[in-house]
Amino acid sequence: MTARDPQTRAVHPPVPIPAGSRPLGVPIYQGHLFGFDSADALAAAFRGPDEAFFYSRMGNPTVRALEEAVADLEGGARALATASGMGAINAVLTGLLRSGDHVIAQASLYGGTHALLTDLAERWGVEVTRIGGDDPAEVRDALRPNTRLLYLETISNPTTHVTDVPALAAALAGTDVLTVVDNTFSPLLFAPLAHGADVVVHSTTKYIGGHGDILGGAAVFADADVHRRVWEHALELGATADPFAAWLAVRGIATLPMRIARQSATARDLAGRLAAHPSVTRVHYPGVPDHPQHDLAGRLLPDGHGGVLAFELAGGRDAGRVFSEAVRLIALGPSLGDVASLVMHPASTSHRQLDAAALAAAGIGEGTVRLSVGLEAPDDLWDDIEQALAKAH
């Protein structure tokens, strides 16, 4: 039907559908509604994630492009894109756990994950056992009849502890316990699903987006049935990825290999210089020979150890704060994986939820500083670090 009134035509502009050619990049499907020619077709769309798009909270072509790209990177069956990294972690944990379930988790985890597990324990009665993440015997000893998940980070935040994911996942052989691995620090450097994990989570805000201009997350699943369970819960949770942010994340993936390689190389260079500085008592970076998991990192991460490192300042908490405020080229700010370098003081920011005992258990000192290395020239970054160290001495 062709409307005659301009007022009606303004509400229904033409929607062009390409014919005879195809876009070479992923288009942004910003609209949230999709129309149908029959009531039966619309009804069928409600059945699941593989049906036609109809409402962007349930599925969107641009978001789907990101999900397929991340699933392909991680070697997974399906993926779920979310509005943030914590959205992905929340969707997975609350979608797979029930009141009274038991989780085995690394002691050294991202502060937001630690807070979520604490909240689930207090409000849902989810039991949590913390392990160091080095010994498979810890996993076997912690197993209970109600254990549902093992939660790990490939490279932990901010101490850069490298987890022996293959060995810890293998300790669950013969059980139905799922292994969930946060691989945010090491996309392309390590593939948890190929080493026994069941679910991988990412903050696409970080390395996958890579340019400091998006907020997003993703969960990748080895099994489509587990994906379906979490997808159904995610619809209720409402942590849906924004199409424009998803489009930017897809764009970021194109340069991910080059960025990861450059950032890893620069991080290793700076870690070596920091280790030799008198104001620094310890450097946390898998590429440094005295790192506790240096040999393990060489086996699991042969192509690089990532662009994040941390270091301990002799002056403790005060020195950490002074250093963080003294940098000039490097920005004092949250997040990581950006093209620009970022620094922060975890004890007063990302891990502020942890008291002194919990900080110590996680291996984080009062004077720990985390550095996310960007794409700047290494010498320029070192000049900035050196002058800030002098002020924090």
C-alpha cells in the first residue's frame, strides 16, 4: 500500500535492500525491530537464537557478526555478545548456577568477578572455594557433589599469574563440572576451549575492541546446549550488546594480531627495565625469568605474554598513588588493552573491595601498580615511567 499523506510517508521511509552487490564490511543494524510477512513466521522467530531476527534484545545481525567472529577466534560452537564484560560473566554465572551450588575459583581474580562471587554467596547461598590455581590436586580436593563450575583466568589481573588451564581442567575428568576461563588478557595468545575449558569469557572493551571506544563482553561456548541455557537467561538479564559497539568490536578484531604482538613485545621490554630499577621490588610479567610461571607461560603462551604487567614499589601505597599521578604520557585510568597506555593503582581502584588480607591472598601489594601497554614507542613510555618513579621514590 502506498501512503499519500506526507505525515504517513515520513514514518515509513523506504528501506533499501542491496541487489547485485554485497557489503564488504559488516553493516550496522541499529534498528531494533524486524518485520514479517506472516504471523506464523513471527511466532517461529521466538523459538530460539537460530531463528529469524525479530527484536534486538534476542538477536541482531551486527551483534551476530561479532558473536560468530569471537566464536571462530576461540574455536567455539556458539557465542553470546553482551553489553559489558561483567555482563558476560554475570550471564554465565547466574545462568548456570542455582542456590546451593558450589564454585571452585582462583583466589586471584578480577575485582568485579570477586565481588559477584561474594554477592552470589551472600544472597544465593552459592558456596565458593578459593584455590591458588597452580596444582590440579587443589581442584580434586575441592570437589563436592554440588560443584558446578571451576572459574579461572588465563592471566590473572593484576598479578599476571598464568594458570595451567589444561591441567586444572583435566582434574575434572569424569565429572559434569564446567570450566569457565576469563581469557580477556590473552586473546589469540591462548585458546582455552582447545585445552579443556567449556566456556570462555571476554571483556571486548579491552583487547578485542582495542581502541578505548566501546563497552562490551562476550562468552564463547564449546557446547551449543550450554550456550542455549545461558542465552535464555541472558534475555531475562537484559545484558544485550549494542549494535554499534558490536560493529566497533568487529572492526577491532581486524587489527588484533598486530596489536597483541606489538604490545607483548613492548611489555616485555619495559618489564626488564623495571626489574632493574632500584625503586621497584618486584615485577609481575610472565616474560620475566623470575616470574613463578615463566616456564608454564613459555609452553602455553609461545607467541607472547600479553600487554599487561604489574610492579611493586618499595614505598608501598603512598608510592603507588604518587607514581600513578606523576605519569604524563601514560594516562591514569581504568581498563586495559587500549592503543594508548594506561596505569592504575589496584588497591585503591579495581580491587578496592578487598581488605588487606584478601589483597595479600590475591598476591596484590599496597604498592602494586598495573600498566597496560599501548602502541607508543617503548623509549617514550620508559622516559615517562622513569620520571614518575623518581617522584615516587
